[in-house]
Amino acid sequence: MSHNISSLGYYLRVFATLLILTAATVGAAFIDFGAFSTPIAMTIAMTKGLLVVLFFMHVWHSKKLTWLFAAAGFLWLVILIGMTFGDIVSRGWQGQPAL
Amino acid sequence: MSELTSNPGLAHHFEDLEQQHESMTLGMWAFLITEVMFFGGLFTLYAIYRWQYPDAFSESSNKLSVLQGAGNTVVLIGSSLTMALSIWRAQHGDMRGTVRYLVATLLLGSVFLVVKGFEYSHKFHDHLVPGAHFDVSQFLMPETQAHGALFFSLYFAMTGMHALHMVIGMVALLILIKRVRRGRYSAENYSALELMGLYWHFVDIVWIFLFPLLYLIGRTWTPA
């Protein structure tokens, strides 16, 4: 098999970035960002997840079909959470009983 | 053709190892999508209940240990590194190195579960496990105690399902280590290691989201 082989430094850099982002999310939790706290925490978590998917799970060097599968998983997750949560949040906006 | 099919690692219905590797990888991704949907249901529940009861969730979250949660995050990210490095060694044909990194992954996984075990036993001791002995009257008003029970139910359901995935992953790791030692894999045929990695990294990603959502909310929260 002729797969792309990355160097030790490549993996160590990903690892170091993940550690820095972990420290960042802990630090941010102790600062009062008000309504922005959760979006900040989720942005950091998504960045970490993306690093793991692209570099540890080798999607970056994979064929387009693998990219499609990974993206499909994310898309369906967005539909599941987005539509269900959107329904709950928007109850009561137009006269329906709020939850 | 006859030369290719003579490879013991190649199943007869595949043209070559490259095609086999691609099919195996895509199959694993398809399985991981179902896993995303499985955990997605739990995350959806979490989003809805936290949106409804933000104060009870914040106060309950403050009962979790940031130190243990953050420590376990580092341990799990470290195990993802060693998992990735085990494949990196396999790509170089260094199967001894592969075994060393797989064992390291297994050990880091055990450390994670031991810490989790200590956390769980503390929760039992502090009456924070929903059930007959659940008692959050120390920090929640009577009318919001049921909302605290929701937080801790979700905490145990989400971390419990995550821990179960860790245990399954560790059993798979043990089997894999045995097979690598028997010389089943090589620099040309290491797809099984790649699939193990995909699963392990996925479980890591679930924790990357669980940690801030369960441990880090409401750290600056003050009663209104």
C-alpha cells in the first residue's frame, strides 16, 4: 500500500495543539463571558475534534469518499441536534404553548 | 494476480490490499456515523434540558472535579497520540514499536477508567447518584432538585456510555496486540490497526465534547 506516512513531529505538533486547546477551554470556563461561554467552549471542542479527525484519523490524506463519509456524519448530527433543539427553543414564538 | 492473492492478509473478494484497505476504512466510517447518531441523541437531550434548567445544571456541574476531568482529558488525548504512533510504526514495518505504542494506549485507557471509577465512587458517597439515596438539598432548592437529578442522570448516562466504549476498545486493543505479536500485520497490511485507531479516536472526540459540557459549565455562575 502506498499511503502517506507522516513524521513523528507531525503527530507531536497535533498532540501539543490539543493540549493547548484543553488548557484554553479550562481557562475560559473560569472567565465570565456571559452568554458567550458555551459558544466559546463548543468552538474550542469543535477545533479539537477537527484536529483529531483530520490528522489522527488520517482524513486529511484520504480520498474524497472518506471526506464525504466524515462530513455526512457531521451533517446528520447537525440535523438531529439543530432541528430538535430548534423546535424546543422556538415553542411559544407564535402562540404555541412554550415548553 | 496469483502473486497478489497469495498474500495471506488479502480476502479473496478484493482486487488488492489497497482496495481492501479502502473498503475497510469506509465500512468503519459508516459504523462511526451510527455511533455519532447514538451519542447525538444523548447530546440532544442534554441541550434541551440544559436550555430549560440552566441554573440547576450550572450548580450541579460545579459538584464535578475540574481537575479529574481535565486530567482525564489529557490522558485520553495522550492515548490518541500513542494510538496514532502505533500505526506510524507499523507503516515503517516496526511491529515491535507498534506493540509498545498499543500497550501504552491500553495503559492510558486504564488510567482513564481508574480515575472515572474514583469519580463515580465519590458521587455515590456524596449522594449525587439519582435514585433512592439522591440528595442535593445542600445546594438546590426543593423545586429545582428534580432538575439536578436530570443533570446527574445525563452525567452518568453520557460518561457511562463513553466508559463502556472505552472498555470495548480496550478489549479490541488486547486482541489486536496478540495478533500483531503473532505477525499478522506488516507495513503492507495494517488496515486492522487503522480501524482500531479510527474507533479509539472517535471515543476520544466524544470525551472532548463531554468534558466542557459536563465539567466546565457554570464555573462563574452566581445565584441571581
